[in-house]
Amino acid sequence: MDKKALFKRSAYFFKDILMAFFLKGKISRFVFLVITCFLLFACGDEPTPTSSLPPTQTSPIKTVTANSTIGQSVVSAAISTLPTTPIPQNDAQTQARAALTKFASANGYRFKVQQKATLSSSSASSILTAEGEGQKSVPNLSQKLSLTINTGQAQQLDGFILNGVGWQKLSSLAVWRKVELNPRWETQLSPTILDKASAIQGGTDPSGTTKVTFSLPVELFFTEPASFGPDWLGILPATGVKNGLTGTNATGTAQITLWIDSNGQLIQRQTLIQYGGPDNRLNFEVNYQYQDFNAAPPPLVIPTDFPRQP
């Protein structure tokens, strides 16, 4: 059986599993529709050539100590209380811009990441979670996640941003798929996004860590996804959620929180998105913890089945 036939067979097998969960009430109709639409789209005729590049090795990431919300269910809650010593809004914006600019100039770093999406319809809701780790090595980024729908069995979800192009592979489907973003993928949150920010608040804690929170028009998350860096790599393209949220009555909020150490280095970031209409809504959260800046990172692990690059 060739790779394309195996991919289609795996896709339809995964769809049958989802149907079983849907009939048992384990996942909502909304989740079933967006994921199966993605699977059917993924069964198209686009060829996926293989690469002869050998895999390389990377060492485990270490734990970062910061004001983390990773592991907590905070998607539908407000951002946690700011540190007790506030700073002026102009200072908060200046520090945030400087930290994002410094972060963008880093030759490499490693990170832990956790994503959570709650999809709600008028009749049911479903929770998708993904957590793992990754690294940036200029100009590219890779991450490896464990994806779970409700309390089901976890699946590996691998992703890359290579030269401005996104790629993902769900282990059950066995084939890499290109994830299109307009104009191109970026590997970090753009400093210019602060030009559109509002409700900027900042403060410092006793350790010298500065926490800056700001709001953005939620439409930017969908119309200018590249500005949010790798936030779109993971749950969202793997489920086709964006296609299920279109509608003239959709509203929502977008908040970003940055944690900046005493050296002006971004050490943690959180994005919270609430968006939807009367029929379905998405609550999405992604958290990153960063470390090992500008150290000589190992080469990205390029799987042997990865599409050949020009």
C-alpha cells in the first residue's frame, strides 16, 4: 500500500473514532464537524515527497522558574492579578516593546508550550489540550506536542516553521501537511503588534520580573495570524477550528501577557482568545516558557519522512 493510500485509510479510521465519540456524547457536534472537515481536506491529492535528510538529536529541556500559569485551567478566567507594584503605562509599553525586539533578535532558544481550546456549541462542549516543547534555531522553529481530545488517547502532533512555511503531522495520519498563513509564518510575536494594543498594564514583583498585559482587537488573531508567531502551530490548524467560527455575529476578546526578567529578557508569554457567535464559541489559551537564549542550539530534528525542501 502506497503512502497516499495509507494516509487516506488512517484519516478515515480516525474519523470513525471521532464518530464513535460523537455518538456517545463525548465530543460536541461542532468539534466533530471541524475535525472531520480537516481530515477530509487532508485526504486531497497534494503530493508529499520525502526527504533524505538524516535526523539529529536534541537534549531534554530544563524547567523554567517563572510566574507560570501553565497547567492551570485559566482559559475562561481573567488574567491573574498584576504584581503589587504598578508601573506607568508608557513604561510598560516601552519595556514590552524592548523585550519583544530583543527576543526577536535571539539566534535561538528553547521553550515549553501548553495549548488548550474549549469549543462550545448550544448543546455541548469539548476540550482539546496539547503540551510539549520546542526550539528556535534561526530562521526556523520546531515543536512536538501531545494532543488530547477531552479525556481520549493522546496523539503526537509535530510542527515546524521552516523559512516562513508551516508544517504539521498528526501521528495517526502519518503524512506532513502544509499549513498556510498569509503572508508568511513568523517564529515569534511581532513587536509591532503593540501599535494596536490597548488597556496596557504593567507591574514588577519583588524578584524584579515585570509583567505586562495588554488587549488587542480579536479579529487580528484571524486576519493577521502571522503577527502572533507560532500560536497557530498546534491545535488550531489540526482541527480546522477557524472554519467553524466564521459569521457576522462573532465577537470576542484577545489578551496577551508577557513576563520579562530583570535583564529585559522575555521568559514567558500567554495568549488568551475568546471568540464566537451565538451558535459556537472558542476559548483558546497558549502558554510559553523560554530559556537557553543565544546558546548554540542543536540543529532542528528533521524527520526522514519530511517533505523535501527546495
